[in-house]
Amino acid sequence: MLHALEVLFLRIYMMIFKAVTAIMPFKWPKVFEGNQSSLDLVRHMAQKGHGSILIVTDAVLMKLGVLNNILAELDKLQVKYAVYDGVEPNPTVQQIEAGYQILKQNNAQAILAVGGGSPIDAAKMIGARAKNEKPIVKMTGLFRVWRGMLPLYAVPTTAGTGSECTIAAVVTDTANKRKLAAMDLKLMPTAAALDPSLMVGLPAHITAATGMDALTHAVEAYVSRNAMKKTDEKAVEATKLIMQYLETAVADGSNLEARQKMARASHLAGIAFTQAGVGYVHAIAHKFGALYHTPHGLANAIVMPYVLDYSLPNCASRLAELARHCGIGQAGADDVHLAQAFVQRIRDMNAKFGIPTELKDLKASDIPEIAKSAIGEARFTYAVPRYMDKPVAEQVIRHMLPKAA
């Protein structure tokens, strides 16, 4: 385990980080909510005078016609647009550079991102690339997007990442098999639309994984030692909404109420973790994505119960509070039993959604590298309730090995 003095140093460092975060001037996006609110956002963009825009999305959404109404509205408003649909899950440096070239060719003044976390993250970095004359990798890390980005408008088509209200963008560096995060206040979108009509066709397994992603954001923000009253309020509301509506959204994708509530939950969780941070669930999941291309929401869902099991001795009271808010566990039970009941509920949800307890691609030989990366990512970035050293991280990750491995 980590030496007591090292833990003390990390705690003091994160307390300073929390104090700084508390006074940072977050400029949250203007939000349009409700059925067809994406068209309200498009009209808002036209009113802002953006005569030429780049739309960043993925090929599947284009093929399914998800953007048809948005494109028709842009045509109606006589707003010129170019479409870049080359973004794939876990967007790479190369994909972002390709989008930037299309932006330049069309002299786009603003960007409209339509999709899950990958298109929105890619759009952030394309917008940053347009304003900063340096390679994409050089903008990863803390506060390195010095000149900001082009105005960015976001329409999430999944209720999971909360990328429409975060200051982060995750990029995959394929050359070095790693994921890098750019974190800067200048990466906050200008406005966003939470439009449930665009989520109706989302397959059940993606609805489940992205919903569990949002739950990870809310829970990790709540148990973070950087949590504040304002983040607690958002994290609790998000957790309650997910517990109440995710199963319905998975079972009946056409239920607009469930879709809208999940979109709001994802947004609230995004605000919460933007200020309070996340933890080892994300640190491990990021490496799963970089090594095996595991979708981020699925990776978070698999990892979350194991990390919470490890963290529980240091955050039982916080997990118990979430359990009480959500009506989980027996009334009058002590904090430890309620915390355990909350983690069990997460396991039960994963099982109901067909999310495995193991990562089929995980190799025992990769575990030391994954552990090293995870503890390195978390150490000076996340105010986790309980720190890991490399042997402990390896032990936690080993629980996710396929049984035959």
C-alpha cells in the first residue's frame, strides 16, 4: 500500500485542487430541452450569425437518418454546412486531424457535434485545433488549449457521457496505445440540446452501457473528496433519475419520458464530475479503451463494482447516502450494509442489461501496464476516496479476467 506520508501529500494536493476548482469560472452551456429541441438549437445557431458550420458526427448516425431533420432545418435557414462523419468510438488523433482539414476547406465558423461522447470530444479538439497552431497531443493535459476553440454546439444522441457540459475531451493516441485527456475551461460547448427524439432508435445494449456510464459519473463525483454541495445536488439527482428511468429506457426505447429523464441525468452527472472529478473506474476504463477499443460506457460498467468494493471502507457513508436517496437497502440498516446494497444494485443492473462481469479481451500479461497507467492517471488528477498502489490495482483488475485466462 501507499506510504502514509505519500497519501497525506496527495490529500493536501487535492484539497488545494478542490479550492481552486470551487472558484473556477465555469460557463455552462445554454440548454434546450424536450422533443425536437435540436431544431431549437439549430435556429439559435443561425441567430448567432454562423453562416457556415462543420457538422461532426459518425457514419452510423448519418446512415440511419438521425440528422435528417437537422440538415433540413439548416437548409431552410440557408446555413451552409459540411459534414464530417469519420468519427469512430474512442476518436483518434488522425480522425480529429481529418475533421480539421474539412473544417479548413469549408471555412467553417462554428461546429455542430451530433452523437455520443466520441463525436462531441472529437468536435472539441477539431475546434481547438482550428484556434491553436500546435499538434493535438500538445493540447492534452491540464489547461493547454490556450487560444480556446471555435464556437461548439452539441446534440448528444446518447444519455451517458455528459460531454455537452464538460471541459474535457478524450483522444486516443494509437501510436502509443494510450488515451489522453485534454482538460480546459475553453473546451466547454456554447449551447446544447437534450433531444429525446434523437435517442429513440438507440439499441438497448448501447442505451444500457451509456446509462451506466452516466451512473459512473454521478457516483464517482459523489464519493470524490473534491465533492461540494453544488456537485452533490447534481450527482444525487442524476443517480435517482438513472435508478428510476434507465431500465424503462432499455426495455422501451421509444419511451420519450424515459429518454428525456436519462438525457437530463447524463447532463447533471456531467456537471457534477466536471467539478468534483471521477476516479479509478475511469482510470482503468480509459486503458481498456486504448488497448482493446472497449466502448467507454461498457468499460465503466464492468469496472465500477470492483472499484467500489475496494473503495467502500473509505466511502461507506457516502454510498449509504446514495442508497437512502434511491430507496435501496433495508430501512434502518447501517452505512456499511447500505453501501454494500448500493453496489449490489449496480451489479444487478449490469446483470439485467447483459453487461458481463469480465472483460473478454483482457490479458493477464497486460495487467501490469493497465495498473501502472491507471494509478498514474488518478494520482494527481482524481480525489479518490481510497488510493491504490500498483499491486493493489493489479489485484482489482485481475477480477475482470475471463475465467479461462
